[in-house]
Amino acid sequence: MGAVAIKGWTTMLAGVMLLGSLAACSGSGGTSSSPAPGESSPAATDTPKSTEPAAKQVTLQMIESLTSPERTKLLQDAIGRFQKDNPNIKVELISPPFDQADNKIRTMLAAKQDLDILEVRDLNIAEYVNNGYLEPLDTYASSWADSKTLSGTSKVVGSTGGKLYFIANALYQRQMFYRKDWFEAKGLTAPKTWEELVDSAKKLTDPKQNRYGFSFRGGSGANGNFDHMIYDYNDKVMNIDNAPFTKDSKTVYSTAEAKQALELYKKLYKEASPPDSINWGFQDQVQAFTSGVTGILLQDPDVIKVLQDKMDPKTLETAPMPLGPNGKSLVSTGAAGWGITANSKNKNEAWKLISYLSSPKENTEFSKQIGTIPIHTSATADTFFQTGPYKTLLDMTAKADTFVNFTPPFKYPGNGSWGELSMKGQQSYLLDKKSSDDLLKEWDKFWLDQQAGLKK
């Protein structure tokens, strides 16, 4: 992601326009004009024959990563609009199950299967680039009119090594969602710290009623929570431009504070979360929250629409992310977006589709429908993103000294495998098969090896 820390949600929206109107502005060719009244049509022999070749018929193979039925349907609809405007381009969309998607993409790339457009994520961009899988997009973007309104954040998250490799389709920043009715029944207010969150979650838990305070995620994507806690407990020493390293080039996993945070994390699972949540992924934890099994959910804004559709609005409330013991929360802005494979035979057509999907009109509407932060600065004027659950994000952004942005370790090739490796480790720890000391030593070594490898 580069060395510059992200400076907030408003800034995020302020420079985000790298990919949208090129395709939207492209026409399908000229139309013949009828003769004016009183004029005759030219003779057939006088009509010049077109020397332009017929448009080449192209089929684009495209694969998404952050799949869900609702999101895939929106994407298919957008592709349908594109194909209507560009009849010579057919798009075949591949939509693997969410928990299998990234491995499916890696397999296709390694096997050099036909693939033109892929969804790249902030957590695997360095991996893909180091393996030579992605085509740089700088040349395409330089002549794209909509790039003028791309937010700075969207450009940063889509880049590595000084080059742009994907155009973000959405930006993500985590916040707290909680069941207001449960909290009121217990006389509780929204927790402000991690300690308070664990305490509140314990008070909300009643296994006999199948009610638990926290919607735990121990499966795919689990590191989103335990890393957040460990970072918050190390805010004084962490290098915010180079997570997860400290200012003296050690890792945050080597500190006493990391152990303190990890033990609190275990308490959250053992005393306030469903036992089977050790294997839960994204959809599991969200479903548990909407169905009334859990009372607190930490998630990105793409869940907002799902929560609003499936819950009584009177029961849903939002709050900022919990703070660490020093009154700070280290936050980052996540992203995924569209890239072009290095071995694509249809790069120009692939870019045409990407720029269409990334236009201000398409991206802003897409963001509204799935509840993510749009990539174009023009969206900041839309009241949709200034009210309701989105207000919490704005409130966090306004307190930049409290909610401090850091640069995730996107530049390290091993970042793409960190999620699965750390997930398995924390599961062993939560099941009492591994001590906190042993686990933290493993994580410390992993990142020190990454640091050493990058310096070679």
C-alpha cells in the first residue's frame, strides 16, 4: 500500500476517480443520416465503401472475489448494461463461493488459464504482482477522464511499488453494530474500549436462550479482530506507516501488550461467543447477528444494507470501533477492485469494462446498493452517505487523533497468506492446544521473515 498512511474517510472520497467514464463515453459508431427534404439520395455507385473492419468479437473471462448472491446480481446487471452498449464484447463472470474465491483465483493464475479481469484485494496485491500476474494500469488510467475524481485512498490501496494495479470498486472501514434493544434491556451503553466490549458481551450472554454477546469470527478473516486488538494495545510503539512493525523494527507480536490483547481476545470467545463461532466466516457472523443470536458485530459498511433489510430498524445501532488502553484505535481502509491479468489477450477490452464499472455513476450506485464507501469524490455530496449508519464513519474520521490510520502490510508478499496462517494458529490457541507465548512467537517469526525477504 505504500508508506503514506490513509488520512480518513472524507479524504478517501476526495480523490477517488480513476476509472469510470471512458467506456460510458464510448459510442457504438456513427449512424447514417437521412437526406434533407427535397434532396435525393446518392446513387449506390456513389456511396463510398467503408474501409473500417467490423468490430472484433471478444469474450472476456472475469472472476470476482468478494462474492455474495446480492453483490453478484448487481455486478451481473452492470455487466449487462455494458454489453448492451458494447455488443462486440461478451463477458463471462465467474463467481466462486466467498470462502473459496481467492484460492480459485490463485489456481487459475498459476495454471495460466484464460482470465482477463480479476478482483484483486488489498491483502493480495503484492503477492499477485510479485508473481507477475497483473498488468500495470497507469498507462490506461492516464488517459481516463474520470481519474480526476478518484480519491487518494483508492489510488493508494490499488498500488504497490509505485504502480497502479487495480481500480478499487469499493472502500471498507470497520465500525461497531449492536442490538439497541438488548443493551437497553440490560441498562448498558455502547462500549468505548475493548475491555468494555468484552464486559458488555459477557453481560448479554445467556447460552440457555441461545443468546451471546459477541458475533465472533474464528474462520476465514478472523485476523480482522485479533490483529485490531493487538495493534490498539501497541499504539505507542507501532510504526503506523509499516504495520505490523514497531518503530524499532520489531513486530507488535513480540510485545507484552500483544499477549495482554490476545488473552482478552480469548476471553471474548470463551465467555461471550457461540462455541461453534470458532469456525465462522463473514456470512455466519452476520447471520447470527441478524437472527438474534448475537448482540455485537464488528464489520465493514457493506453489511449495512443486509442488516437494514433483515432487522427492525429500532433494534439496530452503530458506534465507533473500540479503543485500546491508551484511548486510541488504529484503523485502516480496506479495498478490492478490478485488475487485468498480465497474460490477457484482450487488455483494451478489459480496460473498457473496468472503466465502465468504475465510472462515478456506476460505482456510486453500486456502493449505495451494497453499502460500501464509493471511490469518487462526487459521492461526498450525496446525503445518502452522510446519514444513518454512515454517520459513525464520518464521526470516526473527524477524530483523526483518536482513530489513527495506519498502513497495512500490503507490500509484503506473505500478506496474502497471513489470513489463513493466523486463522489456524488462533484456532489452536482458542481450543487450548497452543499457548499464547508459542502463538505469538510463530507470528513474530513470520513477519520478521517477511521483513528480511523484502530487504533482499
